[in-house]
Amino acid sequence: MSQPQNPLHGITLEMILTHLVEQYGWEELGVRIPIKCFTDNPSIKSSLKFLRTTPWARKKVEDLYLRTIKKA
């Protein structure tokens, strides 16, 4: 199924998270989205595990990513 109108189409959660960490760093990311996986001993692996099972947190990450790429 093609999703040409979806700006997240073809972008993995890992790609999104890596971009945000490179853009903001873990500390700033934890300020912008205050969830424990960003503020307490953060890592890509542990954050992905949490975000894949927590839809509300994943939406916050995706929304921040979309705001970030629109500014670029």
C-alpha cells in the first residue's frame, strides 16, 4: 500500500530516534519529551523497546521528528 502523503513512510522508528538524538542529545530530548527512557540511562536499544510498546510515547517522538524536519 503506497502512502505518498505520509511523511513518515519508509522511515523507521530507529531512524527517527537516531536523528533526534543527533539533533538534540539525550538530555534535551528528555526535556522535550520527559519519559524515563530518555532521562534515566538512555540508549537507542532501550528507548526503541519502550517506544515500540507505548503508542502515546511513540506519537510524541514522531511529532517532534516531524516538527524538526519541517524546520530544516
